[in-house]
Amino acid sequence: MKKNLFLTDILGLYATHIQSKHPQKKAQEIIAQTETAINRYTLPGWGLEPFKGRKPTQVERDRATTFKKGINVEQFTTALEAQEKAFELLQPSDSSKEVYSCRLKELVSWSSQEVWWPGNTLPEKPVDCCGGRRRRGYGIMAKTLLTSRSALPPYGLQPEQVSEKLKAEFEHFYKFRTSAHWPGRLEDPVKTTACRNQIRLFFHLLGWFHYYRGVPLEELSLNTLIPPVELKYAASKEAAAAMAAKVGDYVDRWVCEFCNFLIEERGARSPHTRKNYLCALLAVAKFQYHKEITSSDYREVPAVEVLRRRLSLATKELKNHVPVADVDKKWLDVTEVLELIVEPLRDECQPKLACGSGRSLKATAYSFQRYVLWGCLTYSPPGGSRS
């Protein structure tokens, strides 16, 4: 184990040790209190400007992180004395003193038993020890930008803009789509997640009607998207069919206008985006007319036929569509997966920590589970992925 460690390295090793010894919730509590003991009640004793408020700002947190990178292990041996100076400077409550002095003493006690502690002559870690916890800091996948498009202001409805009447319509639509059985519905129910995703798209569509077509908020409803027409029990079948045909023309016009809006003003040129909206609208049309049909194909409803034709066009476009996203940023090569993910996971399967102390069976099993999952997909990928 190298002895040229700094305080950030020590805290990382200690966090790994705590996570192997305690349940997740308890480990998080200990690690958080230890961080506070260092950042707020020890670093000022070494000269860092104390935090101003009860909750540190991002600037203060960054300053503390940078400061810790300059505290080497030799200086860390004076941590208890530095904390006493910080206590004299800040005058915290007795309860805070007790909690955070205890956490620092536990950290120093654990550190003093490690091979890298100054003056220790403990042997280097055995070969069956796993490496330290991997903290690459890549962040969540959503932070990786795959296109060069800049963010645009939202145009969808905000939750507070949705009237009680419209909320009731959404709830009725949700039950119609997801219930195991529903009077007049001739299709199988859909998953709740898929239905919620479609309702989110309705927020966009109705927001576009409000902001770009001037429809007042109180007048927005599913009827704005697909107006219903009585067909089955209409007094005049010819008049009802003519009215339904007008609805089909209305839907075709505004759908084309909205698709042009997506392309020209939002830069959303992918047929996938268009298909998502069209599928959601097709679900609305079936909801609006489920009591007016005699067969499950809805062929007597012009609005449904219009949407199906638009869907067919979008599907044809997909055959020649070039993805907008940069695929090179989206996927790793197999060699990179082996180097950056699989091999480190294999090293992590060892029964002992980098410090030499034993890991819990649960932690070891979890490491092995992750390695096997990635290993199976990488060493022997599915047949379609081999090349």
C-alpha cells in the first residue's frame, strides 16, 4: 500500500471499510457524519475558512474538497488536535462536539491500524485483497450528451395548469387502458408504465394547443385532440359519417402542423419521436370511440384511419433514417468494456478489502454477481452481437 496518501484517499478507503461492515443505511449515516466531522469541524483547525451557514454552498464544498487533497497522511496524524482548534473557533453545542469528535476518533483509530499509517511496519496487503472502491465520477447516463442540440424552453403543460376536469379525463383514460376488463374495449390492457408515458405526451400536445393555437387552459381536454362523434346510435347514419369524416380531416391537419413544429422549431426530426405521439393519439381515438364501434379494427372511424396512415409513413421513414445521436458516445467497444468494467469487477470479487480486513459474505456475493453478469455478456455475447 502506498504511503503517499492524502485525506481524500483516506476517506475513500474508510468509506469502503464502513460499507463492508454495516447495512447500507447505517453506513451512509456514519460516512456522512464523518464527512461533517472533517469538513466543518477539523479543516478549519488546519486553516480552511469555516462554512458560513448551516448548509454549505457548492463553492464551500469544492473549496473543502480541494483543501483535503493537500492534507497528506503525516499531517492527518494531527487531526484530533486540529479538531480541538476548530471547536474553540466555532463553539458548537456539546452534542455536536460529542458526535463529531467520536466520528473523527473512530476514523483516526481505524487509520492507525493500516499499513500506510506513519511508523507502522505492517506487511503489504495479501494477494487475495480486492482493490479500493471504484469511483470514476462519470455520473449518470443522462448526463452524457449524444447530440449537439441546445436545450429549448418547455412547451408542455405544467401540473398546476391542468384543470380538475382534465385530470378526471386522464384518470378515466388511464383506467380504460390498464384495467383487466372494460366495457366496449376490444383490445388487451396495456402496462401502467406505457399508459403513464402516453399521458405525459398529452401534456406536450395540449401545451402546444394552448401556447401555439391559443386554446384557453379551461377548454383543454381529450376532445381537443380527437373530438368524439356518435356513430352507433345516430339518428342519421349519413350525417354521423360526414361529421366523423370532418373530424378525421381536422385531426390530419393539426397533426401535420404539430409534426412540422417538432421538426422546424424543436429540431426533433426522428420518426421515432413522431411515432410516439401518433401511438398516443391512436390510443385516445380508440378511447373516444370505443362505444361507437362494431369491430376491433375501428375502420368505421376516419380519425383512426388517418393516424394509422401517418404511422405507416413514419415507419417507412425509419428504414432510411440516420440516428441523430452520436453512436460512438453511446456504446463502448468490447475491449473497453473488458478493460474498464469487467476486469475491475473481477478484481473486486476478492474476499478481503484493500486494507486487509475481511469483507462480508453479502458484499463478496454482490461483487461476484455483478462480475458474472457483465462477464457473461462480454466473454460470450448473444449471437446477434458477435462479429
